[in-house]
Amino acid sequence: MKQSTGLFENITTVSEATRVGFISKLEEIKAEKGFKLEQEGHVSGYLYYISEGSARSYYTRENRDITVSFSLEGEFVTAMHSFITRSPSYETIETLEKSLLYRISHQNLQQCFVEFPEMERAYRIILEKYYIALEEQLIFSKFKSAKDRYLELMDKKPKIIQKASVGQIASFLDMTIETLSRIRARI
């Protein structure tokens, strides 16, 4: 794994044995743009680490994609509710570009917790970051103006502006493509 030394850098410090044990259970995935990592209606089987590339999570309602999150290099992604509860996913996760990912199955992750108890702490921190991002997104979508939502996306995840389509960005920001175009023209 190319970035194995940086895998836990943004999360927590783990022992070398834990890091090596976890990495030994990872499977490398090379995916083209549009590859479905997880599918709505199926149980999420894997936790993914994006080494190179990006992904988006979305729901389909009334024949419309509603983007709920974007994930970039150095981040973990999965359909978290499905992954934890072992129930069918509400969302689909697809790559936005050619990507290099590493994934661990739910079963292998659970085995890591048994073999390397400090992995539970690292996983808890991953879950905390996921929860914080989810709460920020809720506040972001309910209490900020369309312009403020776009400016915050530019500030926090500027790479998304280059990687995602205008429609995906507008959907994520909970606005029409026309509104997004007007905001971009004024900035």
C-alpha cells in the first residue's frame, strides 16, 4: 500500500503491529470514474480508504440523484448506516474519477478489533469524524444561504469544484443548477 504510513496520521497513533495487521487485511481496488463502491438496496460490505481520487454518496428519489457527501484522498467512505447495522443501504457511492482505494470487509474489521484492540479507538475516531461531518452538513443545509453554502464548499473542499459535475454540486448544496450558476457568476 503506497500511503500505508499515512493511513492513521489524521486519526490517531497506533502501534506498528496494529498498522501492519490492519493493512494486511486491506484489498486494493483500482476503479474507473463512475464505479459503484456501494449500491442502494444492498448491505454495505466494506469500509474504503481513498488513496487517490474521490467519490460521492447519493440517494435516488423520483428519478433524481441527491448528492449527500463527497469524499477525497485520505478519507474513509462507506454507507455507514448499512455498514454498521448490516441492513440494506439507502445510498449509492460512486467514484468521481479514476481512483485507487483500499477496502476492508466488515468481517475483517471486526477481526482486527479482536486481534488489535487499539483499532477500536481508531475506528471510533473515524465514526466521530463521520458524525461531525454529518451534523455540519445538516446545519450547513438548513441555516446557511445558498451563497454561503457554496463559499463554504469552496473553502473546505475546493477540489470538489473541479471533480464533481455542476449538477452534483448543486444537488449537494440543495439548490438548482441555475441558482448555482448565478452564485458562481457573482463570485
